Amino acid sequence: MALEKGRINSTGLIMLIFGFAVGSSALAPSGRIAGADAWIAILIGIAEALLIAAVFLLLTKRFPGKTLVEISDIVYGPYLGKIISVIFLWYLFHLGSLVLGNYTGYFSSLFLVRTPPIVLLASIILICVSAAKKGIEVITRCGVIIVSVGLFFYLLTTFFLSKYFEIKYLQPVLTTPAPQLLWAAHGAATFPLAETVAFLMVFPFLNNKRDTVPATFTGIIFTGLVMTGVAVRNTVVLGPSEKAYIYPSFHAITTINIAEIINRVEIVASLFILCMGFLKTAVLLYGVSLGTAQLCSLRSYRPLVVPVAVLMSILALYNFPNPVEFVRFVNNAYPVYALPFQLVIPLLTLIIAVIRKTEQRDGNSEPKGRRPPTESKRR
Amino acid sequence: MVLLLIALFILIILLEIVPLVKDRQWKELAVASVLLAAGFILSVLIMYDIDFPFLAPVISNIMEKWVALPGS
């Protein structure tokens, strides 16, 4: 019995990947440790992220119509497969709590200073619960609307900011030492581009399975290019002081003042950033609930959405004590911490599937490696 | 605050758990109850000011100790 009946198209997937990846990187832009060379780091990061994506896309191509939890069960067997699935689901769960904590920190430190963080957290998670319960189709539809309007607004703010651009802030180019630049590039790849590994829980619900690879690559490249644009914009507006800000995009947008009429645009920009965060949290909440339901062989994932959301909210409160600690975590620890989940698990699963010749080309047929013994004898 | 928390969890039980009992979805009921109970216990502990360590600094410290990171 299928746990999810909704279906999404490739355009929806591209939009969802964009909203998902831009979600938290809009708050803490990637590649910042490279300073003015951040845009170069992000461009290198796109290449690395595409390589990481190629691994999990090969895996999903080998097992069309299966989530990572089901793939692990087929490749590793029922016991080890469950352990691998739990490790992967932990990553989605932790990532969801990080996003939630990040947004709560953003709003409670810049806008709603006197509001208790738990109230902000509850407001965000309630909407995510509602979306996750409705299914992936509804989340994707929300994504198409949010991303379309958000992109238009991004272009509009960049246009308004163009009069403050100081191209000299980008020069001299490539002054960052190579190890630091490559580390920044790796940081940009793991946060947020390769986080699209979470879509291993979503790919099975794509209308046309052949669109999975082009749609994912398009989504990652598109996101990377927009992130590069944001990095350039922040650098040419804020200059070297950009590194001092925790939320440079917010501070870049606050400078907009067109004839004393168009100003305080940051409120609207933050609303769009929040909407992207909603998309990311909703996808992760959906992924964890669906994965847990598949892990426990349940008939529906919906009863698990609220309990998982409660636990995610609690962890969100205990991730980092302040936004500075979040920046430290993203710059120093996350590029190493995320790698086993983003690359090692899919790569290991793919290698073992290739060695054991386990595959499932057709979504409705049994995997080749698990044919009933009678059929093998007949052959 | 504790009363508010209990009220919140009663609301969740009424909306999420009771329909599972009505539909006789015992497996779903068991998993959802375990997760919800874990959430409730953790919430109560937080209410009573039990200090849990923050996760991100712990991971950052471990990573910085193990790996020579160019960013740190």
C-alpha cells in the first residue's frame, strides 16, 4: 500500500529544490570565509554539489519509485538496512531542527525581540505540520508560488540596490589562500546544495521518473547561480564589513532607500525568506515522517507528523545558544558533519547495490537480487 | 506553564491519537505514542530547567578537535 498518492512534475521539483536550498542559505550565505572571493567559492561548490548529486541520482535511477529507506532495506537487508535508514533519518531530522532554530533566531534577534522563541517556533512548525500532512503535492504547489514571487522580489531588490554597488569591493580577485577557498567551496557544496540528498524521500513521487536527473541538476545549478548573485550583491553593497554581519543579506537590503518612499524593504524580504524556510522545514518534516512510517511498515505517515514536529521543535531549541554559534557550526563543523549523510551513505549503498547486482528498473517489479527461489530454479 | 504544556499535549492526543484508536491502527498508534511520550518527557524536563547541552557547539568542538579545518 502506497504511503503517498500525490505526484509532482519536474517544474515543481526544480522550484522545490530551489526553495529548499535557498531556504537557510538566505540567512547565512555560503562561502563567507572566502571574503570577497565568496562568489568564486560558490561556483566551485556548484561543481562539487553536482558530483555529490550524481551519486544519489544514480542510486535513485537504479531503484526508481523507492525512497532511501526502501532502498536500504533491499541493499543491506532488513537489519542493517534499518540502521542505515535511522542514521539518514537522523540527518533529515537534525537538519530540520537546525533550519527551525535558525529562523527562530533570525526573527527573535531582528524583529520580534520580546516574543519568546518558543512562540515563533510553534507558529512556524504549525504551518509546516499542516503542509506535511497534506502531502508532497501540496508542498510543491506552495513551492511554485513562493519561489516565483520570491525570485521576482529578489530581482527587484537587486535592481533597487544597484545604485549602491561598489565594484571595487570585489577586487582584487583570488586573494584568498587556496585551502581556505576550497574549504569555502566545500562549505557551499554541503550547505545547502548537497542537502538536496533529502529529496531521496521525494524523487519516487515524480510523475516522469526520467525527469529526475535533469530536474535535480537544473535545480542545483539554478540555486547555485542565484547564491552566487546574492554573494556578489552582498559584497558590492557591504564591502569588507560583510564578514562582520551575521545576516549580511538582511543588512544589504536595509540600505535600500529610493527617494524616501521605497524603504524598510527588509520586512518583505524576510517574509519571503521565511516562506522558503517553511518549504525546507516542510520537506524535511515530510521526509522524516514518511521515512519513519516506512521503517516501521505503517499504513500512513500522517499520524507521525505531529509527534516528529514536537521532537524537532525541542531539538531546535537546543541546537545552538546564539546565532554566532550557528555561523561557527556552519563554517567549521557542518562541511565535515554533513558529508557522511550526503555522500558516504548514498555512495556506499550504490557500490554495494552494484556489487550485489541489486536493482529495480521498473517501479512495479521485484528487485532482481530478491527473486523468489522458484523463479531462479526455473531459469 | 506546566498546565499549558499538559493542555497542549491533551489537545494533540485528542486530535491525533484518539482517531488512531477509533480506526484500530494499532501499529501507527504505538509509534506515534512513543514519539509523543518522548516529546512530552523532554518538554517537562525543559520546563523544570534541566540543562541539556547545546548540540551544535558539541559537534563543532568534536570536529575542530579531530580535523584541522582551514576555516577555524
